[in-house]
Amino acid sequence: MSRIFGTDGVRGLANGALTAQLALDLGVAAARVLVDRGDFSGQRPLAVVGRDTRISGQFLEHAVVAGLASAGVDVLRLRVLPTPGVAYFTDALGADVGVVISASHNAMPDNGIKFLARGGVKLDDAVEREIEALLGTSWDLPTGGDVGRVRPYAPTIEEYAAHLVGTLDGPIEGPSGPLRVVLDCAHGAASEVGPRAFAEAGLEVVVIGAEPDGLNINDGYGSTHLERLQRAVVDHGAHAGFAVDGDADRCLAVDATGAIVDGDQILAILALALRDAGSLADDTVVATVMSNLGFVRAMQDAGVVVRQTAVGDRYVLEDMNAGGFTLGGEQSGHVIMRAHATTGDGLLTALHVLQRMVSTGRSLRDLASVVTRFPQILVNVPGVDKSRCATDEALLEAVAAEEADLGDQGRVLLRPSGTEPLVRVMVEASTQDTADAVAHRLADVVRDRLSFA
């Protein structure tokens, strides 16, 4: 069997590659791994399950829950909740496993299943391989009173909002009163808890993208579609705006002028806030190889060490845990504040950026200006054999030649997508024209060398 787990769980077209049967089988297999590994002192293990607003999440949730309960695991249903909320409750409720039904920023027809280990952390590759190995194999299921119990967990929204607000030093209020903030919930998992948390934090909140109907998640709203947020911030005279994605584990921002503040700039703002508070462990921030050179140089100038990992918040978190670091993130807006969360949390990130604005008396635009971005371009090349990206000699020679020409004024990164059948070509250079030219030349080489034909 080829691997079904990608960089962020199992993901695919709902009722296509991702069927109710597969969801049920994954629930059973995950329970078996859990039971084999656990010591429950005579009690059944406990799982918590949450989902985003996709209509397909309803049948997938029921299938996963059925698989877990049929294998003897008690299940608490958290209903619609951000991924970091499920991670929080996995830890707070002492659950042995957490399950998120979501395809994050993907379009509505897709969905996904992601498992979390005790403490609310993502599973490592070895455990995912164990689950895959058990799919479709026979097992003596429990009967009678040994099957799992399923019940809802009612205070999910209230308790998670209180947790988010409780991470702050106090209400977020400027010298003239509450900050006015636009929040774009992507018609996704943050649609209920996001506005509640922002209001409880003392903000004046203008909410957009918070009317999910099961079909409109990420459709023209959220962190992958910032145009409506930019207009709303300007139209409402807001101090800032924040957009999360469908499962709210990431966010991007917009300053008062409507300019975009990306994940690198957000990470820099929080790194300096933690450094000033003496809470940035070893004066180090963990980022990925996709972080802009401008971010790296800004941190170096501020005396902050940047560690870079492979792309994916799971790899950022692994490096953070291994080194005891307190902050990490990605350019895409995944930011992990380890003192408060075990995964990226878009709402938490936004609240702490706003707190930094208030504590310094500086605008978001001013805070973000610490990073002077190198011009960058990302070209996706679909329909190629991404498995040969790191081994094709002619392609590697072309990359080396372009890197030599760029010198210390740019860089090249080629990487196969972890969730889609394509290769990403990222180039940074001193000018946008140079970056564009290099990226498109290399994209042509990728098409020529990695074509299936």
C-alpha cells in the first residue's frame, strides 16, 4: 500500500479518495494502535473529535467516531472547532487521542482526517505507519459493555474562547479605547469561537466570512483570499485585520492601510515581543526553509537566532520540542506559541499581535516594517514526477548554476508538494524581475526533466 498520510494527515476528495469506509477503518486502526500502546488501568481510552464546517465533515465525523467506539474507545464530540481547539481539548481533557476532520485551506470538496497524540501533538511518522499497516487487517472487536461510549462535549466554544483570552496579559485596549479589528473566519471552524474570543478580549470586532453553510468554506474568504479583508479594514477604519483559514490553525494580517502582513512578519513581531519579555528561549525562533531572506536578516540584526526546518508545522514543532524553543512558524501563517499551544493557532496568534500593538503603542504597519522582504516568487509546476525532484542530475545542475549567479543576494528552493501532485519552485532575488526570470527558467527545466511522458 502506498502511503495515505501526507504532511498533515490523510487528505483528499471527500467521497472520492476519502470515503466513509476509509474514515471508519482509520478510526479502528488508530484505536488499535492506541490500545496496544496504552496503560489505561482497566478504563477505556478516550478520544476527542472535532471538525470544520464542510458538509462532508458530517458523515466523515460519524464514520471516524463509529470506528473508534467500535474498537472500545470512548468519544467526546467537540462539534465545529478549530484544529488548535481540538489539540487544546486533547490535552485539557486528558484524552488519549484527538481527531480533526478538516482539509484546512483546501477548497470545500476536499476533506481530511488528522490524528493527535496525548497532549495534543501531531503523530510522528512511525505511528502513522503503524496505523496504515493495520488498515484492512482483522481484529477481535469488543462486544457488550466493552464498546465505547459517544457523547457531546457541550461547553466547547465557551471554554476554548476563555483559554485564548486567558493567555493575554489583560484586555486589549488602546489609550482611546478598544481597538477596532476586522476578523475573517473563512466561513470555517472559527466562525463561532473567533468573534466570541475577540469580543471577550476587549476588541471592537467587525466580522466577515462567518456564515458557514457547509459549502462556502474558504470560498473567497480567509487567509488564501485577502481581498475582502483588505477592503473591510479600510472601509471600517480598522486598526488591523486578521484572516484565518478553514481550520483556523494559521492567520495572515492586514494593516490599517490595507497592506498585507505575512507570516514571516507576524513571526518577527512575536519573536521581538517574547525577546523583550525574556520569554524567547535561547533568543531563538524556529522557521522553515520557505521563510524570506528578509526575515532571516531582520532576526539576525535583532540578535535572534533563526533555525530552519523542512516545510510543515509538524517539523517546526519537532525542532521546537527537541531544543526547548518557545516560538516557531511558517510564512503561510502557521505560528506556534509553545507556552500556550501545541500547534499553529490563528486566533491565538492574532490576539498576541494585537497585544503587542497595544503594549508598544505602535501600529501594525510599523511593527511589520522590521522585515524588509526580498522579492520572491513561487511557481507551481503540476503534472510532473515529484519523486525525482531531488535526484535528477540535470535539474540539480540547473539549480546550482542559478544559485551561483544569485550569490548572497538570493536563493532557490525546489520542493515537492506534500499534499498535491506538483513541484514548487521558489526564488528570492534582489529584484522581482530577477526572481521571476530565474523561477520561470527553472520551472521550464522541471517540466522538461520530470515529465511523465
